[in-house]
Amino acid sequence: MRALVVDDDFTSRRLMQQILLPYGDCDAAADGREAVDAFRRAWEQGRPYDLICLDIMMPEMDGQHVLQEIRALESSMNIYALDGVKIVMTTALSNWGNVWGAFNAQCDGYLVKPYDKGKILGEIRSLGLLVQQTQ
């Protein structure tokens, strides 16, 4: 799995990276513009992301706007629905308006902070990106 963690908070970004690193490559972006650029660059290099964990509340370009830009870029590359990158919104915002807005903009999952390793891995498993390991 190849992942991109987008969060303006260093501690949150680092925590998510540490959780995801055992499962594959994990890049990080500190803001929305950096995230869109990383997404575009990954496609140009032939190494697209499988997962983007995207914070909603960020300065300059928030996560909702990043989500819309990424989906627009995918559309311009003729990548639709199930073939696109899986995007999980990660935020402290749990109100229905934010949740609905994210899913309406075609996110694939939504995690409310504070989150833990179990919640994160469960969400990623539900998207088919991790296979349940047997003991």
C-alpha cells in the first residue's frame, strides 16, 4: 500500500505515519497545496497513492477543497469511482454537515480525532486496502 498523510499538525501527521508505515510506503504533506502536488507527482511518476488520510481543518486550502481537487484531477485522467485513490477524512469535526459534505465530495471514509491504531486500521481494512492477518 502507498499512502499520503495530510495534516497541518505535526504530531497528528507523525502518529498517522507511524501507524501506516508497517503496511507500505507513507509520504506526508503539511498542507492542502502540498497534498495536491504530491498526488499529481505520484501519478506522473507512475506510483499513485492507494490511500490518502486527509485532515479537514487546514490553513489556506482545507481538506474538503483538496478532496474536490483530487477528484477533479482523477476525472481529467478518466479515473472514476472505485478506481480512484481511497480518501479517508481525518478531523476533529464530527457534525453532520462536515460528514455529509465529505461523502458528497466522494471521500471513502471519515475518522474523528482522537483516533487510535485500531480505528485507523479498521477503516483501511473496510476499504479493502489491508487484508486481515491470521495468527
